[in-house]
Amino acid sequence: MSYTFASSYAIVTKAGANVNSTAAASSAIIAQFSDEAEGFVNTSSRYDWIANSGAIGANFKPILAETISSLAAIKLICYDMSGYTARAEAESMVNILHNIANNNLKLLQDETYREKIK
């Protein structure tokens, strides 16, 4: 299931330059966060995007990629905030990524938009 829409590179990049380097280099940690984010998106939108990924148009896949990578990056940031210049920097990044993911989830949960995406 890992990395169906969001790459490990996208997740680490969104977590920022000061992300914990050990966690960012761990394929197991990033894969777990990716799986959790994919599962959350599927559950919260009540649709299995992963199983139906082949039917999703190329114009809509970036919405899923942005949502999943943002959610996984939040987990990566929260894994260890000590590398950021201040805790407020990490919290600001989390807030921005959370806002992006929530806005996209609203679209993915809406049946009207979902019919256009599929």
C-alpha cells in the first residue's frame, strides 16, 4: 500500500530541511507514516482510493498525493521536533500541512467531486 500516491521524497520534503535525519532516512518509518495517511484518507472519505487508483484521472491524483504526503509529513515532523530552529517552527509547519490536508479531505469526502475524480 505504501507510496501509491505520495512518494517518500514528497513526504520528507514537506517535513522541511530540519526534519530528523534518522527518521527521514528510514524507509520503514516513512512507509508506516505513508500507510497510515493512506488509510486515514480512505476511511475519512469512505472510499478506497488505493484499490481504485487505476480509475482515477491524472488531473486528480495530485490532490491525493498532496493530502497523503501532507499527513505523513506531519507525522514525520512530530516524530522528533528537536531539530527545528524552534518548536514554533515545527508547529507552524504542522499547522500549514494540516490545513492543506483538511481542505483537500473536504473535497475528497464530497460525493459531487468524487464522481468527477473517479
